[in-house]
Amino acid sequence: MTIRDIFTIIDSYNDNMVAANAALQLATVNQAHVTGVALAMEPLTPGFLASPIPAEYLVEAIATAENNAKDAAARFSAKAAELGVEAEARATTIYSGGTPTIVRQAQLSDLIVVGQDDPEQPEPMRAALIEAMLFDSGVPTLIIPTGWTKPISFERVMVAWDGSSTSARAVHAALPVFHFSALIDIAIVAGSKKWEGEPGADVAAYLARHKHSVTVSTVTRDNTDVCTRLLAHAAKIDADLVIMGGYGHNRFREFVVGGVTREMLSRMTVPTLMMH
């Protein structure tokens, strides 16, 4: 499969638009169409307030958000025209619980590109939207770290492999990516699970049949968590991209106690392609 249709969330509160710019850059390489959606979101109401927020404030806040979304969509359109990318920009208002509407718009695309939730410039529902894209869209989702300033590259790729069905789906989804890769490193965290046979041999053989050369690395666990070790290994090999399955365990348990997916979403240091 080639990447011909990309869906991206345009950052309304970040002029750098890291995700949208990444999507446009990928479109130039793949001659793809990009649909960019700038979201005007209903402001979150703090639960500790004793009385409801005045309706006038909510109306004004939503109007401001809609204006910001329209401005962001215009910036996206201008950037797409500058790069010669075929693109469509939309400004959409969503309210609490409205993430399924955005997921439906993203389902018929080859790749979703979205920016990491930024604690310095938080957007209402951004974390919930990323989770919905991962769990409900059925489309590979590329998450771009907030502070990412480098061009998007697939030259040096780390695959976080644990032998699960979600990891396998992530590898399948990444096949178009691997054609651009000079290094594909299969990273396995020692002691994270019991293996039958040689860890990583199965995925290495699969990718070899697709004419890709890979290395298999066993990452020592030490006394740190899996996410920390994976990020350290990605830095060690100077990875441009991390590929991993998302929500490999029970989703409710991951939501309550964390898990590698949730840790990676909050702490990622390089662009990360996830697939549930």
C-alpha cells in the first residue's frame, strides 16, 4: 500500500503546526492528498466549580475558538499551496463527547498525523482525540512530539516489538515506511514477556521476505520501566521514527494504571507510528 491520502489535525494554538507541517512534508514525498481539520473545542469546565459557568462566557469562548480554528485552517491552506500539495482545510466545532465525528472523517485515509498533547498549551479533548484515533479509526496514526523541529524522516526506524497482535498490525501498517529506511532495528525489552524460540526472529524473517534488512536488539530492562528503556534505545541508535502497537493490553486497565502506550504518548521524543 502506498500513502495517497493523509488526515491531520491542524494545531490551532501552536503556530508551528508540527503535525500539519509533517503531514504536508509526507505528502510531497508520496504525492498524497492531505485533509487538515482545525478544531474549535468546547472549553472544559473544572469539576470543582460550585456554580455553572455563565452561558455568555461559553458562547464567547466557543466563538474565540472558532476564529482560532479558521485562522489555523487558513495558515494550513497557505502552506499547502506554497508546497504545491493537493489539500483541503476544514474548521470544525466539536463539543464534549464529539470525538467520534472526527474519527469518522479520518477513517478513509491511509495515515493520520496528529500532534502530541502539549502540557504548555493544552487543548480540550486532545488526549481523548488521540486515544480515539488509535482505538477506533483503524488507521495508522503518526504522533508528532510537541517540540519536534526536524524534517520527518523514515531513514532510521526502531520497531518496538513484543510479539503481540497490535505489534504485528503496526509492522503491517509500516510497510510503506520501510521502503525509505536504511536502518530497521527490532527492539525487544528483555524480560518483558516469555518467548517461544529466538525473540524477534519471526518479524525479522517476515521483513526479510519483503526485501528489508533488519537488526534485532535486546534492550536490557535494568530497574527502569519499559518506556524509559525504549526511549533510551531510540536515542542510542538515533532513530527518526518509532513504530509500535497501541493498547496491547486491556484498554480499560491501560487507562487506569498507565501502560507503555500511555507513557509513550506523554513522553515520546521522536515521531511515533502506532496502530491498534
